Amino acid sequence: MGTEYSRYLRLDQLLELQQPATGPEFARRRSSEHFFIVVHQASELLLKQLLADLHAVTAELRRSRVDWPLVHESLERADALVTALKDLLRLFDHLSVDEFAAFRPALGSASAGQSHQFSSFLSSMGIGGHPSPLTATLRSAVRGENTDSEEFGRAVRSLRGLASSVEEWQRRHIAVAERFIADAPGTGGTAGVAWLRRRQCPALPDLPQLSSPS
């Protein structure tokens, strides 16, 4: 019988979602693939919350009267979530290159680059040629009479911290990919590490144009 805790978190369903393609006859390889799945699923859960918080920020910035402390708190949490995503990548230090190579064929054409959430987050940060809705809505909000220069300055500083964390996350992601696939093609048919390097660019590139109102 499940507890209230397990029912609330739907643990029965959640813990059934890790299904390695490697058969049980290859116990070590299966365990490594299970580890690989867990880290990626955890990343997707963090990304889900991250996107929700950034959506809340843009929605708040579109209001006629902006709750600036709420904007600041949401951006700080978003920064913490990106830091958690970056730290999750350290777990791959505990997956050997040989073990990854052994189960990699089971991935088929699956690639983290196919993650809809990952792409949405990069777009929200102005990476990949998309204008960032964060800086766009912040620029619009600062024109409003409700804007307080000190609170606006805090929001800009929070965004700068978030942008810096995203860039560190990108660098660590490239380092992980270099360790596992070196110059080999990516599983999704991309150029692998070279493709990641081409996608690496400053987050929120139009943020420096923003300054506190006088």
C-alpha cells in the first residue's frame, strides 16, 4: 500500500520511467545506462521548473504594476536551477567512457539536442538567433511609471547572474561531450561537439543595452 508521500509524488509512475534498452544479462552495462537515463530525466524535470519560473517572470513584467520583488525572487530561483543543472553534469564523471560506448548504440538517434525544453530554454535566453522575451519584456516594463530604479537594477543584476550561469552550463556540457564522444558525430546526426560549440554564444546578448532608469 502506498503512503501519502508516494501518492502525492506519484512515485509508482515516476520510478517506472527508467527503462534501459540494455538487457538484464549485461548487468553492469544496464546499470550504467540506467544512471544515464536518471541524470537526463532529472535534468528535464529541472528544466520544466526553470521554464515555468521564467514564464512567470515574463508574465509579471507584462502587468501594469510589476511586483519587482517577485521578479527578483523568480530570477534568483531560475539561476539556482541552472546551477543545479550544471552540477548534475558532474555526475557523468562517474560514468566511464567505455561503459557509455557499450550502451550508446541503444540510444539510436536519440540526442539531448532533440529536447524541446532545452531548445525552449535556449530561445528564452536569446541563444540561437532568437530575441529573448526576458529582456524584451523587461525593456517594456521599465518604460512604465511603476518602475522603481533600485528594483529594476536588482532585476538586471539577477538576469546577468542567470546569463553567466547559463554560459558556464554550456561550457560544462561541451566538456562532458568532449569526454564521451570527442570528434565523433552526435547520436542525433549532428556534428557532435562541433555542433555544440557552434551553438555556444552569450546568453541574453541584448542585456547590456539595458540600464537603470534615471
